[in-house]
Amino acid sequence: MIYLTFGDQPSGVYSSQVIEVCKHLEKSFHIRVKLIAFISLRSFLSNRSKIKAQYKNSVVLPMFPKMRYWRFNLLTLSFISAFNRKQSIIARNVIAMQLALKLKKFSLANKVCYDGRGAIAAEWNEYNVTPDEKLKSEIFKLEAISVKKADFRISVSSQLITYWADTFGYQSCEHVIIPCTSMNPEMGQKVIKDEARKKLNISANNKVLIYAGSVAGWQSFELVHNFLKPWLQKDTGNKIVFLSKEDKNIDSLKTEFPEQIIQKWVSHQEVGSIMSAGDYGLLIREKSVTNRVSSPTKFAEYLAAGLPVLISDGIGDYTDFVREHNCGIIVNGNMPASLPEVSNDDQFRYKELVHNLFTKEAQNEKYKKVLKKLNEL
């Protein structure tokens, strides 16, 4: 079987949601999974080495320059496929799915599964993902084809299924919902909290929020800034740790509150131990289609570190999850008047939620259904 990606560069998310999925399918179901990854020419050799170091059974190829010319990559993919037995394909996102459907049309692939990671046309237009207006106008049609022509579908949320139904007229039940899962569900053990705080020069009395991930436009940083500012002004003992790359937005906040802002960019393996220093995880997003259908990768990681989540209303399936499982606080623009202490029992319960619902092992029945539909089992 082939897992096909297009335009996704190596990152913590790629490791967790692509490479670890390939490894999991091989280990749990004893099928051989070949990862075919088209990546940018920029830093190609370095990024190719990163992917192959993590997953040996991978073929990493340079994308044809400029995303709008994605069809030219079909020549490379067809050439590779012609010298291998016909296989089924799981395609991550719209362009990869278009390539997979072309291979099927040319009888170079069996069944194809669309791995839908979000509302792509909405995201491209809401957050100007690409300046290429021609491609932005085309992506809606391509996404509709991906949803409708797939033999089977993976969705990251029930809200995304609703979006497909409302937007593209999707009426089939040929799908499973598999949320973004935690790569390391044992991260963030309670016993290292004091040690983690010492390394960051944080005292036991400080109230600490953790923000993990990108501060890109669609992550709603201005909203985060306005949410945090009154809380930081209220008490100099309130601190926030950004597990993000250096960014002018974070620098601006650090200028206002130099002793209260900590910024770190570490390997994915180190994230859990740093998260352990916190009291709450932060998942503040603006209202948009992109955010409504999403499955934020950090949600499970916060819980796995024993952190309840401060979450905006209307974030994928997760606002309702927090409400149902009492594992955080739903906010509507303002910081709660108080942030209650989290008991050891609650921390254990959050980690148990991750173990039962947000690990790849917990999703095995759904993965099995995918593989059966693709005639791999």
C-alpha cells in the first residue's frame, strides 16, 4: 500500500500524523506501507534525509516548481508506479488525492482513500494560504472531486463530514473519523513537573499556560494576544510558555512582559517534558470554517501532559469534548476569573482519555475498516 503526501515538509506534525501512521499500520496489521512524499525543492536534500531517517520505506521526490503546476508531478509518479505492482493509495489532502485518482484512471493504482485533514478550499481562502489566485479558484473543484470520487475517506472530525455534506453534497457513509492522535501518550509525567519548572526558572507558585504550535495567521495570534494581555497585567507571577519558533508576534508580547514570556523551540520528543511545567494548555482560535472542522494536533498532547485545555467555542469536535469530559474550560474571548488547581486524579484522568481515545492503537478498528475497504486485509 502507498501513503502519498504532497507539499508537506518534515515537521513534528508530519512525524506524528504521517510517518507514525505508516509505522503503526505496518506494526499492527503486518502490511507493507510505502511512503511517497513530494516536497519542495527548497532544502530538498536536507528534508529528504530527515524523512528517510525516520522511515526507510519512503520515496522522497522533488515537487515541480510552483504548486499550480501540480499535474506535472504525475509524470514522475506514473513512472515510479509503472515499475511496481498495482497498489491501493491513502492520499493526504487534495493535491495528493488528485494524483492518486489519476493513477487509478490510468490503471496504475487500485482503490484510493482520501485522508481529509480539513476544509482545504475554505482554509486557502480564509487565510490566504497561497497568493496564486488561479489555484485558489481551482481548489474548491479539486476538493469536491477528492471527496466525491474517493473509494473511501478518513476525516479528522465529525464537523468535517458535516462540511462535506453541506458544501459538496456528500451523502455516503463510506468514511471513518480518526482525530489527530498523540505520538507519545506517556509524555508529561507528573513526577517531572518540578524539574521542568526549574529548567525554565519558574517557581511552584507561578500560574503557567502552555501554547504549543505555530503562530501562523490561521492560529489567530491577535486573538491570543488580546486574551492573554489582561491576565499577564493582573499578576506578574502569571507566565506563558510558547513552544513555537521565534516570531515577531511573540517578540512583541515579550517586549510588553519580558519576565513573563518564555519561548522555546525544541524537538518533538522534548515537548512533553516542557509541557509538564504548565497548568493549562491554550487552544484559542477565531471562528472560521477552518477552525470549526479542525482537529488540532496539540489537543491530545496537552491532555497527555496532564493539562486541562483552555479552548475557544466552536473548535472542531473538541469544544464539545471538553464539555462532555470536563477536561478544560471553554472560553469566549476573555480569560476566566480564576484557573482552578488541577488535582493528581484529574491529571491521571486526562491521560487516560488520551490512552483510550487519542492514540493510534485506540483507532485500530477504524484503521482496520480503511484497510478492508482498500482490500489490504
